[in-house]
Amino acid sequence: MAQFILKRVVQNILSLTALAVLFVVVAGTPLVGGFWLYAITVIVYQVISLLFIVPKHPAYMELAVRRQLKHENAKSWDKVLVWLLSICSMLMYVVAALDLGRLQWGLLAWQFALLGIALYALGSGFNQWAMLHNPNFERLVRIQGETEHRVATTGPYQYLRHPGYLGSVLFYVGFPLIVGSGLSFLPAIVCIGILMGRTYLEDRTLIKELDGYRDYTENVRYRLLPYLW
């Protein structure tokens, strides 16, 4: 457990450092208070997660390790979507940095940051909740033949078919609010669109290839947004 936590701390530090360099270089100034607020938000949530959530759930650590592995039977269309999502996410960061530094066209009032922090925490918590109830929660869509791949029906899966993606949607809404960049909503909306398309394709795959999933979709109507879609 200690090794897992240490590795996760190092990964978070490196990721935030790289993102900080990106923001400072693209913005043209280190005076990008919105980004530093975002970094503090991430650090605080990760400290809470690693100290209180992860130690109580060893299965979470096992799943996190498995999620790093590469598998040949991952769907090719999902690899493309994940690649597009990564590019779109990077574009969101770049646009936010430009907006906070050189452009300042879409600056938001600081009060919006409070809502953004709440959405980030809610989204991250929702994502972890989904992982705790789905031992087959992986990065790419595939049928996991090496394990007993079954439909997850507990926890958030009682209400939504793709709760982990909802966590990501909340992140893409929350990030522009935390950093205070209205312009970064443009690529964020595209990212959300990619996620919505991914849920459709994943549903279609699981209905065809995973026993019991068709019946599950009849019991749990909503893919991503409660009472909407």
C-alpha cells in the first residue's frame, strides 16, 4: 500500500509540474492564479483520497494497477476516441492558459471557482465510487476474458450505466470554472461530446458481447445524465 501511495504521489507531482510549465509558458506569466487554485484543489483531493479512501479499499489499488496494462483486444474505435479526448483535453489547458495570460477575453469572476471546486470534487468522488463497484473498470473498452467479466449493478451503477464518464463530464465543466477561463469551455464541450459518443459505442459493444448487459439497459435507462440521457 505504501508503495502504491508513493507512486501515485510522484505521478501527481510530475503531472502538475508539467501542467504548471505549460500554463506559465503559454500564458507568458506565472501570475495565473486560477491554475494555482486548480493545482491546490487537485492536491487536497488527492491527499484525502490517498489517506482515507484508498487504504480502506485494497481492491481499488489492484484495479488501478491493472488499468495501467495494455491489452490487445481493446476496441480500435475506443483507442481513437481516447486519443482524440487526450488532444482535446490538452487543447482545453492551452486555451485556458492563453485566456488567463495573453488574451484575457473570457475571464470569469472568482466566485465561479467555488462551484468549479465542488464539481471537481463531486466528479472525482463519483469516478472513484464507480471504480469501487466495478472490478472491470478499465481505460479502454474490451471484454475481459481473462477475468469473470460481469455487469456491474451496485453503487452508482444502480442509477447510471456509465457513472465514471459522468465524473469526467463534471471535471470538464468544473475545470474552466476553477481556473476562471470562459474560453476553455469551448474545447471542454467538445470533450464532453466525445464522451457522450463513447458511451453510445460502448453500450452497443456491451449489448452484443457481454452477457446480461441488454437486460441491464432495460432496468437502468440512463447512460450518462440522470433523467436526461
